[in-house]
Amino acid sequence: MGLLAHATLLLAHFQWMWNAEHFQFFPVALMAAAYLAYKRRGLLWQHKKNYDSDGRVLPMRLPSSPGWVVSAGLALVSITLFFALVLQYPLVGWHCFLAFTAILLIGSYGMHGVWAMMPVYIVLLVIKPLPQFLEQPLTIRMQQTATQLASFLLDLVGLLHYKQGVVLVSVGKSFMAEEACSGIRSLFSSITAIVFWGLLNRYSWRRTCINVVQTVFWVLVFNAIRIAIVIYVEERFGFSIATGWRHDLLGFLIFLFIFGMVLSMDQLLASLIEPHFIGDAYEKIEESRQHIPKIGWTEWLRWAGNRTSLMAWCALFGLIALFGGQMLFMRPDGVFGNRYAERLAAPDKEYLPDELSGWKLEGFEHVTRPEQDLQGSDSFVWTYRDRAERVIVSMDGSFNDYHNLQVCYWAIGWQVKSDAFYTPITKRIRNEVDESGEFTLLRLDKATGEQGLVIFSAIDRRGDIVPKPLVALSDKLIFLMDRFENTLRLAVGLAPKASQRLTTFVPPVSTIQMVYMPSHSIEETDVNRLRRFFFEIRDRLQQSPRFNP
């Protein structure tokens, strides 16, 4: 029943991880954790000597009121799980599930059971996605580092090129170190594999930490080598391995090289620094196998309290499971569905007129990129011109949240100053939005003297503007209280408050941006003119069939 109560959030969490491509290895990690638990099951019984004549373990009681400990833990888990369901936080639900299994172990084996299975929990926590505010900067930093190292390697082989942010430009071609080439995907999978290997072989924490550190090093080195190989092969032989199965095969080979180098260095360091760690681990594992009693699967977990308390907790978790199921089907916006929801209708040239506010349409194109690309998998680009002035209007997507273009332009070598104009959350919950705001303005500069201006807004599936993520703790608390109230209203059959559309959004999210890069200095009159033009463009696109099918 406890598993059913967590099912809604677990499904959403797993779907989230699958759609975040650098965590698509998580099913293998779950199987590895299950294998590790199977290998360590003997440790649960290692401290027990009270078996009966048939090899069955006699009932065990914790020294300090196991019923009270288990009940308190389950109460905390059930309350947290309820709030996670209401506030729609799958990651919190995943942590609740891990805590739930730990409490069951405490009830059956005491704290010894949790310590015996601690390596399993470590593996399950390692595969947890990073928060967005940490993951995106980490990806950018790794892209920059990999680009710098790849540029150094290309200099060594004599390939003419220059570096611009995370873009390497050769003769007539440019290559961007995308997310896959940054090493962020192989970083998480390699760290998980190395941690699993260390826990399986019962390495010391010092040895495992050293292996994790060298994993980061080898990920950076080998992914720089991958970028250099892709560019060198295409430039020298005219043969592209930047996309398709060839690129995937190269990435898999790089992963194997990383894993092999870490294990090789581990053996070298172990033989020089801690030789006594080699060989002892397997003896301990074999010893633990001797203490596994022959019992049925139903007797591996024991309830610490009486039958009445067991039935009461089953009923409570059953009610939570029903509430989770209701949440799964009652949400009209698919919050518990695909984090990267279905694709929106592809815009065409006719979404914007041939002439608007003195600007004349010069061209339209559709740019496609790999899934999860930093700039979006699709960009629909209109180019407008007014005499010598030119602006580029682009609709990019799809994203799962507000997409901060400041990071994108900083990654390709611009110095960026950002000004965000959005209605405060305190006014949003009162259904008060300043229509003249709701956009972000970026002022771009380079050491070469180049200047640029970018104005953008994020638009959700309904055509509503997605506000910039909240930063202040007080604003976050106001937002959570508002979401909690609206979700409970839905749960009891009441309509949510009218302000809900102003405080929430429905994925997928598209970014509408206007880019202006003149040959002269940008004056404030230029900014005001472009801002008015951007509002006209945005209003037309918000009313387009992409958001109003």
C-alpha cells in the first residue's frame, strides 16, 4: 500500500529523469541498486544468532520502542508525501519513498538494517537530478572547459580555428560544444558506475572519493578529445560523425575509455597507497553469505507494532494513494504527465505579417537541433528590416520551464547585463498584472566593441507569459501557499482562483526573442522602439494557432 501511495510521484519522477537525457541510464542504475541489495542481504542477518531449528529467525525487537519509532517515521513520511502530491514535487516523492523503505528496515532490523543497506541508498541518491539552478551553470562550465581543451588539442594537430565561447570556428564551418559533448551526460553515468563499483567491492570512502574526483577529470579530458575528433574528421576527411549513430557510438566508446581509465588508476593508486584494500573485500562478502537463513520472501520484513496499527497505516496510505490517483487525472494541464509535454504546432511564415510598424519581412527559416539542445530543438526565425536596420525574431522550443537566454549568450562569448520586468508574485495572486512589463531585456557587449540587444519572453502551452523563477524565500512561500490552496480547491471539486493562470504555467514552454545587433552604438531611443515592436510581435504570436489550436 505504501508503494501505491508513492506511485504517482514515482512515475512522474521517472518520466522526468527519462526526458532529461543525461539521466536516461537510471533504469540500469535501479537494477544495479537491486543487485547490490541482493548481494548485501546477508548483512541484515549477520548480527543475529536467534534462529530456530528450521533456520527461521525468531522475532526481533528494537531496544527502544520500535513501534513508536516506526509510527513516528511513517507519520512524517505520510505528511511530507501529502504535501509533495499537493504541491506537485516528484523529487520530494522520491525522497519520501526512500525514507519509507528505510523505516521498514528499521522496524524489521533496527538501525543495523539501514546501515547494512546504506550503499543501496547511496546509489539511489547519486542518480538524483540536480536542481535546475545548479545543473544549467554546471553544463555551461563543462561546455566551456571542454571547448578550451578541444581547442588546445586542435592547435597541437595544426588545425586552423578560433574559439568563440563554446563555439569552435574553422574555415567556413562552426562547431558548437553542445550539451552531449560537454560531458554532462557521461559525467553522471560515469560517477554512478564508479560509485556502484566501489560499493559493490566494499571500497573505503577515501578510495571511492578519489575515484569520483578522477572520474570528473577523465570526463573532461575524453569529452574534449571527442569534440576534437569530430572537428578533425570532418575538416580533414569531409566525413561527419557529429550526429546520428556514429556520434552515439563515439560517445559510448568514450564512456568505456573513461570507466577503464578510472579503474586502471584506481588499481595503481590502491597498490601504491592502500594495498590492503585489494582482496579483503571479497572475503567479507563471502563471509556475509554464510549468515543468510532460509526463509520465505514474506518474512524478510516484519511489522514492529500490532495488527491494528498495521491496518491503520495501510488505510492511511491507501487514502493517500487514492488522492494521488485523483491528482493524476484531475489536472487539466498535465502537470503529472510528461515533463516535456507533446510538441506544439510548428509555426509558419504566415504567423507574422509581411510588414509591421515600418519593418518589412525579409525571410523565414526553420532551424532544427538535437533534443535537449541548450538553444532548443527547434527555432522558427523571421528576419525583419527597416532600411539599414535589421532584427531577428525567433520562436525557440520546446523547454520545460522559463529558459534564461542570459546563460546562452554568455556561453557563446558575450558579456551580458540583464534587466527583468515582471509583476511581483504578491500582485499576481491578486490577479493584477502589468501588461506593459512581462519581458527580459539583455544588453550584450564584447571586448571587440560589438553590441547587441535581446528582448525575450517565455510563453507556455496556453499562450500565457511564464514569469522568471522566484528567488526570494518570501516570494517562494507565497507561491507555495497559493498553489496549495488551488490544488485543494480542485481536489474537492471547486474551481481554482482566477489568479492561478498568473502564478502557474503549463509546459511545454516556447521562448520568443528579438535580437538586434547594429554596427553602431545602441541608444535608448532604439531600445524603446524595439520594445514596442517586440510587444506587437509577441501579441500576434500569442494569438497564433501554436497556442490556440
